[in-house]
Amino acid sequence: DGVDLTPLLESSGGIDRDTLIWHFPNYIGGRVPEAATPCAIIREGDWKMHLFYEDNRVELYNLAEDHDESNNLAAEQVERVTQMRQRLHRWQQEADVQMPKPNPQYQAQQ
């Protein structure tokens, strides 16, 4: 929805928004282990949640305490995950985003 994040990246200011959402409904980078798979990411304050569309897997990180996202807190923060998923789902509906769909050609090759 187009907000300039330059002030955040340059540490010269902020933005007038509590929540940031990234939505990637497609594969990025081909079939290599480090390629991005379809997912959505929502960040609220210090909390960042990844939702992977292939298997509905969720990862949750507290960025204030875990800058490199190595400690997945999703199992310990079930209520926070539920709230963030609901907010993400509302945004997806409001923005009428493209959701990933199975690729019959890819499935036939497996």
C-alpha cells in the first residue's frame, strides 16, 4: 500500500504506522534451498511473525531480544500468534490480495 520506509532505514525518523505487512504469494528464486517460498510477514512493534503458506507453519520472533531471529516463540506465544494472524487475515481481505494457488504442473513433476 506504499509507504516510504527510508526514514526507518536511515534512522532519520519514523513512519505513522504501528504494523507493517509483507505479502509474497509466489516463489522467489527458483528451486534452491534458500529460495523464498510463498509467505506473509507481519510486524507489530518488536514482534515479527512469518506465516508460510505451503504448510501453514508460523514463526514468531521478539526482535528487541532476538535480532537474528533464531528463537521461534510461536509455541510459547499462542495468543499473540492468534491475534497477529487475525490482523494479517483482515488486511489480506481488505487489500484483496492474491493468495497462492497450487501449480498443477509442479505437482505433476513431483
